[in-house]
Amino acid sequence: MALPSSLLPNRAPTVIIGPIVRLLARVGVTPDMLSFAALAGNIAAAALIATGSLTAGGIVMLVFSALDFLDGALARATGKASKAGAMLDSVFDRFSEAVVLFGLLLYQLDEGHREEAALVFAVLAGSLLVSYVRARAEGLGVALTSGWLRRAERVVLVGVALITGVLLRPVLWALAVLTVLTAIQRLYLAMRILRSEATEGD
């Protein structure tokens, strides 16, 4: 049986986000406003996590990261979708994820947890590699949207681990391994497509 290309859907169900998007559009909220709000919220979450408020930090991170499901839908609904907006959203997504993991790294170092600190670094490196493989592939004309552990899955897992506390170490191990496997998965998919295109062009 083939493994699923991703663990969560690419977009939240329209029946859920549709009414929210219409309300946001009605009151004049723009997609860029959501992107800035999501980044600010994740910076606040990182500060909470770094000072040991893991549960509060996890909740804040999940709430503000959920805005990532709305900015694209709002852009499409209001006709404000643009390459500049997509660029801003992508960069802020990477920044948000990195700053939360940095806050977690500071917490682990303060607690003297060397193994967990090393795992946080591995998760950050793996996450950036997942994003880089996609960006490099798209630069070569290959669209890659699948992946076992994309940002949405990583955010959910980190958030749940922070809120529960007891799951933090095993979740960090899982993330460290699965981010690398996702990067390899995307590299394999991209290479297969590129080699197929090269063969067809011969």
C-alpha cells in the first residue's frame, strides 16, 4: 500500500474557512495583515517558550499559525493574490517556524537538556531543507506541494508536544527523523520528474 503524499490536507475545508474569510474581507483585513499578525504571534509564542511557559507558547503558536490557512484564501476571495504576497507569506512562514524553534532551543539549553537541544537544531535544519528542496525544484520548473511532514504537520506536532509537555522529547525525535525523510522524498520526486523531462527532450 502506497504511503500518502501528505498527512494533512493542503487547504482547510471551505465550509470552515469560508465564513471567516468573508468576515475578514468585510471588515477590511488584508492578506498581508494576516501574514504580519501570524509572524508577530509566533514571535510572542517563542518568547513564552523560551521562558518556560510551554503550554501557553504552544497555544499561541497554534492560534497564530492557523492564520496561514486564511491569508491565501483571503487573497483569492478578494482578488488580491499576487507574487509579492506569496513571497511575503513564504518568508514569514519560514521565519515563524525558525523563531519558535529558537525559543524552544533556548529553553532546552537553560534546562541543560543537551539531547533535546541537539534535536531542536536537527528539526530546524531538516525543516529548512524541506523548504529549500521545494524552492529549488520550483526554480527549475517542478511544482512540489506534497510531503509527509510539511509545515502544517510540523506546526501541529510541535504545538501538541508543547501543550502536553510529556510528548516533547519523542516528538522532537520524530520530527528530526521525518523532516530529513521528507526532504529526501521531495528530492526523489523532483529528480524523477527532471530526469523524465530530460529523457522526453532527447
